[in-house]
Amino acid sequence: MTQAAALVHSSPLPSSSTFRKALRRFTRHRPAMLGLAIVCVFVIAGIFAPALAPYDPDKANFMLARQGPSAEHWLGNDEIGRDMFSRLLYGARLSLLVGLIPVSIGLLIGVPLGLLAGYFGGILDMLAMRLIDIMLAFPGILLAITVSAFLGPGLFNLMISVGIVSIPVYTRLARGSTLAVKEEQFVEAARSIGVSHLRMLRLHILPNILAPLVVQSTLQVASAILSAAALGFLGLGVPPNVTEWGTMLQKGRTYIFTAVHIVMFPGFAIMLVVLGLNLLGDGLRDLLDPRMGR
Amino acid sequence: MTRYIIRRILLVIPVLFGASVLVFGALRLAPGDPAVAIAGELASPELKAQVRKEMGLDQSLPLQYAIYLSKVLQGDLGKSIKTGAPVIAEILDKLPNTILLATTSLTLAALVGILLGVLASVKPYSWIDGGSMTLALLGVSMPVFWLGLMLMIFFAVLLPRWLGLPGPIFPPTGSGTWQHLVMPTITLAATSMAILARMTRATMLEVLRQDYVRTARAKGLRERAVVFGHALRNALIPVVTIMGLQFGILLSGAVLTETVFAWPGIGRLLVDSISYRDYPMVQGIILFIAVGFTFVNLAVDILYAFLDPRIRYA
């Protein structure tokens, strides 16, 4: 084996023992484990909502409108008497969707764009970065508000709006990591034995920039859930017949002084799941990518 | 330095151009006829035709954009469908309220955030560190609008009830007095405060390990002088940059905060205009915020280059 080929094979991908060590360290990281537990509860609640919900989340009962928590309705009833607990469970299902799909959109567009920009550099890099600068000129959720305002409300449009916001984050991260990795010796060695660009990106660069991307994705799901809830609160989210936490808050805020539980529980649910994802993301960062945590 | 500033200013031009194309294109790319979107579904065919002509929709897209851009460059962002007033006049009317809210929020966030960060870094892994960082974590995890609603319940219902007061401690909605500012300021400051606290703690921990801090301690300086006189001053450079970038977070947070507290700023104007389908107003506000944010970022970058020479020679 030539020296270059030996270096290519020594590309610093984690071995199974490194993985086991990381897993052991992760299980000892208490905040991360707490975050994982919260996220698991949320995922289970979302997936098994139809089985877990004691009532039909859409069934109104005006006799029970704005009733506080009771033995029959643990978290009370909303402004038209629907069971809050059942609605929160179904809302978890939707939040799971608006957390994962927009982040996938961001990953699928942002990562290849950042990889190509960082790897090839030159005019491609310049164009990609200017495009990202333009998107970043719309701060925070303003880009999502812009897209939603013109596309109109709806689940599909909500996911597109929130997804677009995460593209710049991934492009910048993938580009920065690619720039660092492409200077490594094993990349130079691979290049010297004539590895094609596609193979280089797929087998040598992408696997070595995965750690920060995984960490960012966890934090990005949290951010997507917050953005989707904010759009729901502004009336730019899902249609009224879909159960979503932000929209529940928007509808309930009229009764804030008479039926606190209608606004308290959905907001608390959002905070809890976002907190779980942030704890998990921070923990993963400490373990997978110590440089980012500094 | 001059070369860096010129290069940085030149980079703003494609960003502003792109932002204007995006805002212009958003209405055109939206499903349906832009004239119907602006005049409304129920408008007469004559009105729709008039809107089409006024907007130049009978022209080619590049020509439409050229007309739009030339108007924007002259400060003409169109007229509000709701009030008929020039969009720019309405924005400038509401802007001082948003700037006031953003300024008070950033001040509160900086004071509390930096203090929490310093306290946490001086005694890492103590209960003060744990408490401060838990608070910071809650700050970044809490939906801004929900925090606003919870503060409303606390200051307008619960606290007056516990203290036996007849009315709310701070007015839950509106503007005009300093009391109106309290709840929106806390709400808007929460996220930025959390970010600044985490950032200050991280940079302070780094700085406190430096040799010059050890020297300062070795020569017998009091701990307070070491922390505030030597460590914090150096740790503040990256924190100041983050503070500049908080402006964007504050602007998008203002949209939600102003909606919760009926604060008459441009954030609430944007939300009202979206629900009224006042598209020229929506376009105008979004472009205005994007341009403003781009210039604030430019100012922060230039300021940072003054503070840290490594940036301008990079």
C-alpha cells in the first residue's frame, strides 16, 4: 500500500470502540439524558396520540367550555369545550412534523450547497455565500413570516417557510466544516491517488463533517418548533381545523384572564419540548464536537 | 482598515439587491393574481384593471422590477390599501416605538445577561452557575409570546390579588407611559438575555484561564478588580458583537411581543397588515427591516474591526 493510500484509509472516522466510549460518556451526561427522556416522551405522545388521547381532540362540548382541570379532563377544556390533554397529545404529533420536515428541507438543500461551496470555492462559493447573505438579511422568523404571508396559511406552506429559514444555518456550517476538513492530510492523500470529486465529497468529507451537523439538527428542530408555534400564534400557521400548539395559544389568548389553563398548557408543552431538544443538543455538542462548545 | 471598510460596504450592495428581488418576487410568486391579492377578491374588474396598470403588471417582469426598484430608491414604498397613506410614512410613524422597545430590551438583556454570565463563570459548577444557566436555558427555550402572556397573568391578575390591589400593577396592553414598557421589555429581553449570559460565561471562563489574569491575582489584586477590571473587559469584545447581532432577534421578537401587548410598533403593523392582506405595506415593512438589519450588521462588523485588529487583516 502506498503512503497516500495508507493515509486515505486512516481518515479519522470513528471506530466502533470510539462510538462505544462516546455512548458511555453520553449516558453519564445527566442534562443530555434528561433532554433525551423529554424528547422520547414527546415522540411517544405524538406517535401514539390516537391511542393515548382519552377524548376526541376535535369534539366540542359547549357545556364544558373553559372549564379548568378536573378528574375527567386532566388539563381542562378549551374555549369550545374540547379536551385540552387530548389536543396537546395531537399537537405533539404536529409539532414533531413541523420540527422534522423543515429541518430535513434545510439539510437537503443547505448541506449540499455548503459542501460544494466549501470544496470547490471560487465563484460557486461566492455566489452561494451571497445567496445566504440575502436570506440572512431577514432576521429570525421574519423570512418565515415573509414566505408565509405571501404563500398563505397551511401545513405545507408552514413547513416550506420554516424549512427555508434553516437553509442558511446548514450551508454556513457545512461550508465552514468542509473548509477545515479539506485541508487535512487524508484529503490531500486521497486527491493524490486520483479520487473523484463526488467520491471525495461522499466518502471523505461528508462523514467527517457529520458531528456538527447532527448537533445543529437537534437545536434546529427546537428552533423549527418555536418558529412554527410563532407563526401559528400570528395566524400564519395551520388551518383552524388542525390541532397545533401555537394556534391553540392564539385562540385561547382571548380568555387569558378568565381561563389561564387554555394558554398555560400549550405554551408549557412548547417550552418543555424545546428545552429537551436544547439539553440534548448541548449534550451532543459536548460529546461529539467539543470545539463548538468552547 | 479603509480597504476592509470599502470591501465590507461593497458586499452590502448584492445583499440589498437580492433582498429587494425577494420582496418583489414574493408577491409575484404567490399563487393567484397579484392584482386580486392587492385589490381583494370582491373588487370590481375595473379596480383590478386599475391596480394591474398602477403596478405595471401588464409589463414584463424585469421591467416591473426596474419600476419597483426606482420607486424604492426614491423612498416610495407604495400606498397602504387599508389607509391609503404612503407606506413609508406609516412605517416612520411607528418606528420610534419599536426602537424604544428594542433599546430598553437590549439594555435590560445586556445588564442582566452579562451579570448572570459573570456570576456563573466566577464560580463554575456552583449553585449560582447552575441557577444562572438554567435560567438562560429556559430563556432560549420559552416561546416569546407565551412568556408575554404569562407575565400578563402574573402582573395583572396574580400579584394584585396577592397584594390586595384593586387593579393590575402594570397595564397589560397599550403604550404611553413607562409602566406600559415594563412587560414588553422583559418579554423581548428574555431570549437575548439568555444568549448573552451563555456567551459571557463561555468567554469569561476562557479569559479567566489566561496568564495575565493569573499575574493580576499573583500581584495581590482583589478578586473583584481581577474579574471586572481585567477579565470582563477582555471577555466583552465577542459579547459586544453578539449584542449587535441581537438586534435582528429583537426585531423578529418585536413582531410577537408587540402583537401580545398591542404595542404600536412596526412589528404589530406588519401582523395587522398581513391579516388585512395589505400587501404593499407588508412588502414595505419587510424590505425596511431587511435594509435596516443589513446596515446594523455592517456597523457591527466595522465596529468589531476597530476593536479587534485581527478581523481587518484576515
